[in-house]
Amino acid sequence: MIHSEAGLNDGLLLPLAEAFFTVQGEGNNAGEAAYFIRIGGCDVCCNWCDSRFSWDPDQFPLVETGEIVRGAAGSGAGTVVVTGGEPLMWDLGHLCCGLKEQNIKRCLETSGAYPLSGEWEWICLSPKRNMPPTGDICGRADELKVIIESRDDFEWAERYKRLVREDCRLFLQPEWRSFKTVIPEIVDYVKNNQEWKISLQIHKFMHIP
């Protein structure tokens, strides 16, 4: 359920888990410089999540959206990636307006489990089985990124390929702990289904945030 405490339901305050300037490590924009804003809170709770520390929003300070925007602008980054947790648990309209005023490109990474808020220039949808996407997020996604942990995940990927736009970029990403096991299957799958590309978590190979 979307958080409704005073100041949170309108997006003027957000539980900020962390914010940092780095290089995008996954998906279509991998290798590009970006300022990451990680919003605390997630009840999707994937068993393989590599940012479990972000799940409990009460562990993080409530930060004024304007202060978050100033941090992004001060970093010198031309692109911001808003991630989580599941960032759409919160109203992101004010955050997007502030970033737009600073001429910063706004990218969202989401499971799509909550209604879309905010105005985005790039939406990466990564659907999860335990809380599937809702609303019109599939039709709005610029990028579909499906995590592959087992062979069954290929069927899940194909299900959402049929729901996104024809021009949506399609990526299969090996679950990090299962990398050696699943990467040969992903390679074979992409060779036989060439509309898909492989997304690697290059930031982990480079040992950067």
C-alpha cells in the first residue's frame, strides 16, 4: 500500500536510503554516468535482492524533495536514476518536477507493482512474480529487464514481452548468485530469440556502487 503519513503521501518528503554519482551498471544505459537516488521501502521482497537494506523505509531519514534535487544538481550529473526498494510506493511527482527544472534527465527503475507517478524520460520495468505490474506501466516502459534465475523465468519474460510496446528494449539479466549456472542458457536463448539482449551487472565486475 502506498505510504500515507503526513508529508509522504504528497511526495514532499521521501525516505532517502542513499544517493551517489556513479555509472549505470545494467540494461540499456549501462556504462553511462548517472546520479542514483535510492528510495527506501519495498514489499516486493525478491529472494535474490541485492539491496535488501532498503526494504524498511523507517530505517532512513525523511528528506525534503528539494534537498534531494539539490544534491543531484550539485553532483554535475546530467542523468538521474530513481530506484529502490520500490520507488513507486511513493508519489514521485514533486521529485520529477524539481529534476526537470534543473534540466536533469529522469530515469526510473521499477517493478511496476504500484501506480506510476512522476514524469519520466526513461522507464525500466523489471516485473516480479510475487507482485506483478499494475496499471498501464507495460505500455509506458522504454525498457523491459527480466531477471533470470531459472529456466521458468524465460516464460515470464515472454509474457511481458507481449505486453510492452513494440519499440521497448528487451533485456535478460542473469541473477548474480546464479550467474555461472544461468549464463549459458541465457546466451543460447538470445541466439535463438534475437529480439532479446543480455544485460550484465557491469558495476559488480568493476567493483563500484
